[in-house]
Amino acid sequence: MTDFSKQYEVRKIYENTYSIKEEGFEGLDAYMYLFVGEEKALLFDCGFGIIDLKKIIGEITDKPLMCICSHGHHDHIMGVCQLDDCYIHSIDKDVFLLNTCEPVLRMFVMNNTLTVHKNSEGFDEFAEEWVSKDYPLPKFIDGTTCIDLGGREIKLRLIPGHTQGSLALYDEKYGAAFDSDGASRGVWIHLVESTSLSEYIEMLEEYIAVLEERGITKRFVAHNGKEHTVDELKNLLSCCRYARENPDAGEEFRNPYNKARIVRYDGSAVIYNVEKI
Ligand SMILES: [Zn+2]
Ligand SMILES: [Zn+2]
């Protein structure tokens, strides 16, 4: 029988900071990030909950661990079933509850999630356990919190768009920001839980200004392990502005929720709800 818990990869991205890649759905892997301080460790996002997070992190550090979920989507939160000290923004509470309820998880298994594992031996038993497990609601944290890990501080910021309660982290000491799904090169803001395109544009303008002010030069996101730049975020902003100014740009994006369009521009892409400009 396939051991799904072994399908991960750990990489040091810079001093005392690691990415943990968990293989997940349609080749779109979930990347979590681990920050180790002198006294504590922090995990940003906890993936599909398939890999053995305590064991993997235990091989890197034995410091007390807290976990912050960037938002309530299932590919970022399901490791809460393994961890003791987890947090999420209260705005994303309902998104979390929906994404961890059994009927919705069954739909994920039927549709795209975990496709990479589907032909593996023992998949059905594994999926049955995955959908029926208890995923406890994390404690709440807000976007103004600063976390002192000992010798390094990690700051949170609310970046509404993809979901209303999406959080980003900055690691000012090393000039890095972690945006998860909130500001990746191809961003989804057509979801029921997303903001309007205009609110997203406003958020990006402020976010870019803050990153530049704080000397952030590198960025990391949730579905690829590459190092990104602040300039790429400016390209995303241009893409969103272009979409707003040109309602016929791009093409229709079929989805079960609403009328959406996908617009590609300047190396970025945005999927937005045409009724929420
Ligand atoms: Zn998401
Ligand atoms: Zn995601």
C-alpha cells in the first residue's frame, strides 16, 4: 500500500527558514514555510494534512511550534488535525468550516483534490479516512500581530482578496514576505469568499508600498517553491487594473459559482467575478 505521508520535500530557502512541499492536487503542490527562532518555531500553512508534519518538523527543530493558516482553503488548513497550536484570521472562520466539512471534502476527492494520488494502491481507504477526520477550528489571530520567535520577529498583515481573511507574513530581518494564495502570479478572486476587483487593487497598492517601505525584496507563495520579487507584484497590479479598465479583456472562466473572466497581462493572471468589479 502506498505511504502517502512520504510524499514531501524539505528545502532550506534561507537562514533558519524552510519550505515544505506536500504533493497534492493536479500537480499543484502545497508549500508551507517554517521559521525557526531562538525560542520558538512558526509554520505558515499546514497543507492537506497528509504528511507527518510533527515528524518532518521535528527533524529540523525541537522548539515549541505554532502554526498560522494563511486562509481557510483546504490545501492550507488540514494539517490542524496533527498540530496543537494553530491560528487563522476570524474572518475566514466560515471558509475553514466549509472546507473541512465531510460533504465538501468528498466533493474535493471526486473532483480535483489529491488527483496525483488517485491511481495509487490503497487510495480509497486513504481518502475515506481523510474526509472523515476531525479538523478542529484554530484559534483566531488578527492581521496586526507581531510574533517574536526569539531573535527574529515575524509580522502579520491582512491582505483581503482571494479570501476576505487572507494573511501574509513579513520576515523583515531577512527581507522576505510570504503571500500564500493572496498575491500569487495567477490570483483567484472570483470565489464567493473573495473581495471585489477594486478592493483587491486597493489592497495591492497598499501592500506593495508597505513591502517597499520595509525593504522586502523576496516573496514566497503557496503553490510553487520559487523565490519571487516585488516587481512581480507590480505586474499583478497592472494586470488587475487592465482587467478593470477593459471589461471584455481575457476570456470567460467557467466555474460553478458565478460569471467570471480570466485576464492575462504582463506575466500575471487574475480570475475575477464580473459582477464584483
Ligand atoms: Zn486558496
Ligand atoms: Zn491554495
